[in-house]
Amino acid sequence: MSEQMFPFTSSRDHYEADACVVWCFDDRFYKLLKAFGKHVGFNHIDLVKVAGGAKALAEDDSSERNFVLSQILASIRLHGTKKIILMLHRDCGAYGGSKQFSNSEQETAYYEDRLRTAKNFVSKEVSIPVEAYFADFDGLREVA
């Protein structure tokens, strides 16, 4: 039998998720995600953390798109999730980084377009609100 190496008591209570957040695993933006969750008053989130965040949801049918969507649907089914939040961020390695763009305005416009595409796709698949956000090094902006 293995020995406990780090004692910690986790809650056994079932929860309802305030949101299911599709987020990139780039750690540079993790503190922003935590601060945003606190700012909007989230107590519980289901975090789908994959390279590129919402990138797969903006692409044509693919195994990655189906996987991310399945995680969103599982969050709704298992935790009564109230909203979906899709995120992309500047200088994302899954897109090749900022060097793929001639300037920051072009990069921002590209990511905002990808977020709108992802949001439209997910909105057709779920019956709860879907929001999209672009993370930059100086904060977060909502994409309509």
C-alpha cells in the first residue's frame, strides 16, 4: 500500500459549476484566470485546459473539436454548469506565437475572429450562455 505524501482534505460535496472555462495551458495567464474568476464571483469552475484553449472549437470537425465539446457537455451534465467561457490569448504557441502576425492589431483581430467562430459553434450545441474572451498581457477583453 502506498504512503500518503501530502495530506489534504477535499470536499466531498457535489457542486454546481458557475462556468465551464475552455482555457490554454499556458501558465503565463493562469493568474489572470484566477483573478477573473474571483472578480466575477465564481465559486466553482470546470476547467478544460488544453493547448490553444478554444482553438479546436474554431476549426472544422476534428477529433480535438469533438473532445473539447465532449468535455463541455460533460460539465453541463455532471455539474449543472450555468455558462461556457471560451478563451484565447496573445502569443499562443498553438497558433505559432505572435511572430505569425505583422502587428498586435492583426493578431488581436485574428484571435477575436477565431473566438467568434468557436462561440457560434458552441452556442449551437448547448442551451446555456456562451461568452468569449481574449487574454492579453495587460488584461482580458470580452469578444462579442
